[in-house]
Amino acid sequence: MSLVDSYYQDLIRSTETITLLSALGSPLHHCGLEILEMIASYLSDAATCEIRQDTVNQLASMWYAHGWLAGGCFIGLIHVQEQPELLILPDDTIPPFQMNTLKEKTHRYQQMLESALSAITTAPAKGSPLAKGSDSIRTTVMSWLNLGKDHVRADELAAALACYCFGYGLLDAAIRSGFFCMIHSYHLFTTEP
């Protein structure tokens, strides 16, 4: 079994252990359900991309799903028994005919994540535990963005794309859960303004 297949199976196994932590029917329960829906959607996209032998988008979908999973866990909406490690691959694992796709997608996702971070503001009231959570999420996403940039400088584009997709998924989960308000560039997010 390849590393990519193993990672996909690890993500699937993690989703099978998800427990929703909020009271049935509560707004937070609905947020948890939406996070589950997004994780399932991106994993389904990954399976479709595998059939098409589109390795770059297959991996991006898995990394994005993993970001949503991590975001839901950090926020406290869901719990999993164990999260897999983020799969960081060397560029030589990407088929040579997809290297241009990898390069384009990596640079586009860097720009999109930078723009997304500049297009949000903290939603909860200052001083509240949720505002502190928002700050922590922003800091975490920034660290994934910066790690991705380090990989770009080292000419490790697959690793950079993993960082950008994971961070973006985490940010999207936080926005969907009400930790941030979008102030512009609404097309960058999966949540409606």
C-alpha cells in the first residue's frame, strides 16, 4: 500500500471514530454536523481524483479534509480517537506530468491563504474564551502558512501545498463555526457571508 493510500485510510478510520460533543439539536451540534459533512465531501473528492489519477488534487483534498478534522477537534465540536500525522511528501512522489499543476496550485493556495487571513476579523467579543480561541486559531494557521513558505524556499512544493491546504481547512472550519467574520473576498471561503 502506498503512503497516499495509507494516509487516506488513516483519515477514513479517524472519521469513523468521530464523536459529536455538543447537545443534540444545539447550534454547536449543527456546526459539528457541518464539519463532518465537509470532511466527508473532501475525502469523496480525493477518491474521485484518485480514479482520475489526479494525484495533486487528490492530496490537496485529503490535506484539506485533515485541516477540517483538526479544526473541529481544536474547537471542541468533535472528538476522534486518534488523528493521523499530516502526510508530507517529497516532490518526486508526484507524477512528472503533474509537476506544473503542483507548482500552480501551491503558489495559488499560498496567495489564497494569505488573502483569506487578511479578509477576516475575530467574531467573538474581546476577552472572551472564544476570542482567545480565535487568536490561537489565527496563530496556528499563520504558522502553517509560514511553514509552507519555508518549504517553497527549499523547493519542496508538495510539502508546501500540504501546509497550505491543512491550514486553510482549519481556518475554514473556524469560520464555519463562528470564530471569525469575513470582511471581504467572500469567494475564498466555504461559508456564505
